[in-house]
Amino acid sequence: MIQTVIVIFLIIIALLGLVLYRYHNQQFMIFDLTENTRLGHILLIAGILLIITAVCGLLILLLLPVIWTLITVIIASLIAGFVGICFATNL
């Protein structure tokens, strides 16, 4: 049961990373990232880090005990929180 929830979490994190990576130099919600290049670079780096976190989380799920997946949850939450704070400061 918990493995299923973790796989769903990893899929969501990977999709979020892909969206951030894809829109790092375009219009994203109310932000024009062609003008705000600092925020665009943050989205690019955060997207790549979230994709790497999702892949590492899958490897952790397959190779290590389930309790180690807490590392993936913490890292992904910190990255997503940092992106949220960056958006909030650019309003």
C-alpha cells in the first residue's frame, strides 16, 4: 500500500519537475519569465532537481527499505517550498 502511494508521489514530483523545466523561459501563470530571467533560472534548476529526486526516489524505493523514502519526500518538499517562496517574492 505504502509503495503505491510513494510511486504516485514520485510521478507527481516528476511531472512537476517537467512542467517547471518546460516553462522556464516562457509565460508561466502570471509571470513572464523571458523578462524575469532570475526566476526562470530558478525554475530550470528546480525542475532538474525534482526530476533527479524522482529518479533517485524510485531507486531508493526499489533498493532500500521503505523508511529511506522519507529522504525523497523531504528533499522534494524542500525544493517545491523554495520554488513557492521564489514565486511569492516576485509578486
